[in-house]
Amino acid sequence: MVARKRNQQPAPDPAGAPDAPDIPGQVVVVFQGGGALGAYQAGVYQALSEARIEPEWVIGTSIGAINGAIIAGNEPQNRLARLADFWERVAYRHASTHLAAQWMPDFDAWLRNAGIVTKGIPAFFTPRVEPWFGVHARVGLERAAFYSTEPLRETLNSLVDFRFLNTRKVRLTVGTVNVCSGRMRYFTNRDAPLDVGHVMASAAFPPGFPPVRLDGEHYWDGGIYSNTPLEAVLDDRPRHSSVIFAVQLWPASGPEPESIWQAMSRQRDIQYSSRAESHLERQRQIHRLRHVIRELGQHIPDDVRAEPAVQELLGWGCGTTMQVIELDAPRFEGDDLNKDIDFSPAGIERRWAAGRADTKRALERAPWREQPDPHEGISIHRMGPETP
């Protein structure tokens, strides 16, 4: 079993479990895309669940949308088991030997990756025949991909209770990008029911996976536009004070590459980290202005403040606070250009365990207890793997 045996613990006895932390505002979890790296997100959720913290809103892109749908689409007592089931199904077991893994790890990893590329993962994606006719063959948009994701449809339908999901006990938002317009679009069960197609569209990373048709238009994985969907919560209206667990799978900073292979790997890290830090800084500036508007409103005479035009302007202000707890997945020895297809049982297990450990450490620090600057509105707490 992957992750389930070693990482999944029995559900705590409610009578003997510690009280859930007193968190100021709604609990939001934001998941990036990153293929096999998403096992780290499962570990993050396990630590939250063990601390009796259940998200009220999950926002995800790509593998983050899949993990998010499993969380939001199940009763709390079933979520961890369903996550473990998913990662068990997508684990790739190739015909390795202990000698090869120990003495020729690079060759063993190459064999695993070659197997995934040529055979796919039965519960996730399988090769199409169309690529054999060449990449210029006009096969139609819905078949213009190297793999079919119909296995993922079956997997999701068996693990996600979409009827429960659409009761909106947990809000789910998934990020997609319109193939033709190139615009980002977030689908959320707050506004309309979601189904398996919305989750698959968010995970339709081209040219590997085909787009999914929604509302008469085709959508791809939102990660090709913005892989860090933080703006979905920070731009939400109406705004609510929130504690946001932002899970970063791709390191924005890293060592200087020394080879073409390392340069290609570093390029992917930068691309898929999606400028999370600059996005956060921009959002902090915008939120500061909202707080300033709110403070200015208190200095306006009552008769002036009551005027409709002034009321409209003051409506841009708010007093909500956003506590962003950034969890950065660690860099493991051997990570390279293909780390996002490392669906090996060992790779899944170590990333799951790291997500759990990092989140437990963050929860012990409980940074949301710190009083935020009243003029800022957004506090950012970075909890990287090296944080003591």
C-alpha cells in the first residue's frame, strides 16, 4: 500500500481528541499543480485532519484540483482514506530489482519514467494511437493529445461523491484556461454544480492530456496560465477573514544549474512556481489600500459618508485579515526534470510524509495567533522545510 500503511493513522476518538485550534476566519487550502509532487498535498491534508482542522474552501489546479475534489467531495471521516486510495491507484510499480535501485538509481529511475511515458498509468492515463500518425495529423482538438484520460474519469467517479460535493459543505474551486481565448477561468461549486468534467479540465495539461468541453468551450489545465491560484481567494467577493494554507510544490528559488539538464529542470521550477511571491506582494499592496480606504471612511462626516457616491467609493474598502501560511515542498536528492512523473511508491510516500511533517510543524507554531498590522491586512508566514 502506498502512504496508507505508513502515513494514514486511525481517525482520532472525538471524545479524547484535543480541541480544534481557534483559527480566526475561514480555513482555505490552496493547491498548486505538479503531477506526482501532489502527494505532498495529501500529507498536508492529513496533518490538518489530525489536528481537527477541516478546510471550508479548497482551491486547486491540476493535481491540486484532483486532491481538492477528493477532499471536498467526501465526508470528513472518509477523506483521508479516499486520498490514500487515489495515490495507491496511481502508484507505478515497474520491474525493478533491489540491486538496480541500490547501485544504479539513475538507470532504475530512467526505466520507471520510460515505462510511464510509453505505457501510462492505468488508473490515470493511457497512450493514444493518434500520435503514431505524427504531431501534424489533424485529429481534432479532443484527440490532439498523447494520452487519454478516460481512466481518470472512472477513478474520480469512484472516489468523489459529486452529490455531496454540490451540497457545498466545502467550497471547491478549480482553475482552468480557455483554449481559444487564453483566459483563466475558475469554476466553483458556490456558483454552479460541478461534475467530473470540471476536475478533469483543470488537470488537462497539454499536449499530454486533451482538453475538456465545458459550457460549449474547451478548457485546459489552469497551470499553464497560473499554477498558483491564490488570487481566487484574495480577489473573492464578498471577502472574509481567512487563514490560507498555500501549498507550493515548485521552488521559486534554487541553486545555480551546472548542466543543460539541470538548467531545464530549474526552468520548470521557475515557470510552475508562477511568481507566487510577486503575486502575494501585489495582493498585499491592494489589501493595504482596502484598509486605508476603510480607515479614511471613519474620518468623513456622517452626512457626507451617507451620500450614495461616497458609499460606493467606500465599498472598495474592507477590514478583513488574510493570514497566508506558505508551505514549501522540500527538494529531494535525485529530483530532476522528471520529478513530477515520479509516481513510484517510494517517491509518493516520501512526499506525503514531508507534507505531513511540515504542516505539523506549522500548526505547532500557529502563526495565525500573531496580531496582523491593522494597515496591512495580509500577513505572510513562510514555512519552508528548513524553517525550525
